[in-house]
Amino acid sequence: MLKTTIIILSFFITAGIYSNAGMPLKIKTVVINSYGMHCTGCEETIETEIKKLDGVKSVKADHVNKKVTVKYESTKTNPNSIKEAIKSAGYRLEE
Ligand SMILES: [Cu+2]
């Protein structure tokens, strides 16, 4: 009887662990300083390049404040890949 209870309990605990591991998306936000943007056209160029990355949920480039804000799934991409995308769009990470 006790053994059965333990088996049933451990089943539920295990099921709980797996559903937690599989379910929630890990969305992170990163703000990257980016230089060389002069207008909204530049913002669009950077945004288009970053959106090509798998796992990017949203991207907002801001040429006035020289920042690019990106929401991404941390299991699919990372800040380094986003920085590479900014560089291949023709913009700089340092002033
Ligand atoms: Cu421009």
C-alpha cells in the first residue's frame, strides 16, 4: 500500500518536472549599443537583418539613442549572434 503510494507520487513528481522543462519559452531581452545609424532606414536595415535569426521574437532599433533592443528565445539564439547580425548589416558595436 505504502509502496503503491510512493510509486504514484513519484510518477506525478516526474511528470511535473518534465512538463516544466518542456513548456515555458525562455524569452530574454538584450539591449545592444549600435553605432552608425542615421535614420529610420538604418533602423529597418538592422531590424531586418536581426529578424533573420531563428528565435528572435521582436527587435526595435533606435538611431537616436543608438540602441537595439531584442527579445529572443535563449534556447535558439544569443547576444553574440545578434551582434554579428548588426555587424553584417553594416553597423558598429563601438563608437
Ligand atoms: Cu539611415
